[in-house]
Amino acid sequence: MGLVRKAVPSGPSAPAGSLAEALAAVPEPRRPYGWRPEYPPLPLVGLLQVTVAAMLCGARGQSAVAQWARERLEDCPAALVALGLPPGRRPSVATLHRVYRALDVAAFERALGAWLARAGVEPVEAVAVDGKALRGIHGDAVPGVHLVAAYAHGAGEVLAQVAAPGKGRELAAAKALLADLPLAGQVVTGDALLTQRAVCEQVVAAEGDYLLPVDANQPTLRAEVEEAFPPLAGGRAERARR
């Protein structure tokens, strides 16, 4: 007789518009064969909310998240209950490791970013799109990664990020990133790499606006801009004479 995997119990119902409601869309990666009825697995939404809260308090790894939860269980156990964990329970490092390793990271980032955009970003706020490189560790064992992120200026929040094939190849990742963002009423900013017709059309089609620079990598477009705005060209000529 084969063993049958069991579904992990879900946590309490989430209020409408809450972070818990948004995180409920993240697929449950665990399929255990069973557990003691008096000690069921911790709800995924609770684990993810604890992770978010711990990181906002400065935790930067699974050990730090577990330590943050342990300290809250000691000094303010109601805080963990409010985040969706059963009374008296906290996640261990091993539990966080198993969940993080199997988690659909893209789904988690989409859910969190969409909630941040709805709850913490003003309707007319500017969103900066830019690339960054994260260094690897242990040589080639854990290679570095290039990311393109969307950052809300006023809220100080990263709304979403997408991995790019490598440095200098962020354009495709930027397009994928913009496709997942609610851009209506937003102003998208970025560097000259994003000053492309396809990117601008994508932003406008999503009812957003853009403010992008024109650099020397597009001499024809730059010349047209200077011709359309004579004071800009005149100012440069005046500085050149000085």
C-alpha cells in the first residue's frame, strides 16, 4: 500500500485587501506524507508574512528570519498569531529552508509586488526601472545574477524584479517586468537603455507615462530632440563657446 501525500492546512481567512489575501495566491510547495494531528505544518501564508515582517526589520537570511520569529514568540507571541501562525508556534531554520527551496519565487514576488502597488504606492507616483548585479559566492558554486527591478520613488519599495540573461542584456527583462506592473497613472523612469520605441509604446498602452533620457547611443534621436527643443541645443553651444 503506497503512501498518500496530504495537503497542508491553510491558515485563517484573510481580510480583503490584506497582505495575507495577496499571499494566498502563492502555490503551496509542500506535499508531506502526513503529520501528527496536534502538530500540523505551519500555514504557508503565515510563514511568508513572518518572512516579510522579519526582512522589514532587517533580517537578511533564513537563520535571521528564524531568530526574529523566536524572539517574537518570547516577547510578543500575539504578533506571530497576527501574522498567521498558530499560537505558540514559530518556524525553524529547517522549515524555512524547505519552504524557500521549493517556493515559486516568481509567484511570491508578483503577489507581494501587486499588494505593495495597491497599498503603498500613490496613483501618480514615479516608478524607476533599473538593473543591478548581485555577486555570487564560492566561485562558480553560487553564481551572481543580474536583476532588473521596479522601484517606487516615494514609497521606497521594490515592486517587482526579473532576472536578466546578463549585464547589458536587461532590455528583455525590463519589458517582462513592465508587463507585470499596474502602470495606469504611473510615470516610468529609467536610463537611456530603456529609451526604445517598444518600451515607450508598452508603457503608454498600459495607460502610463514615461520620462526617459536620450544619450549618445542614439545620435539620430538625440539630434531630433535638440532640434525640437532649441534652448537645449543653444545652451550646449553657449557652454561650448565658454
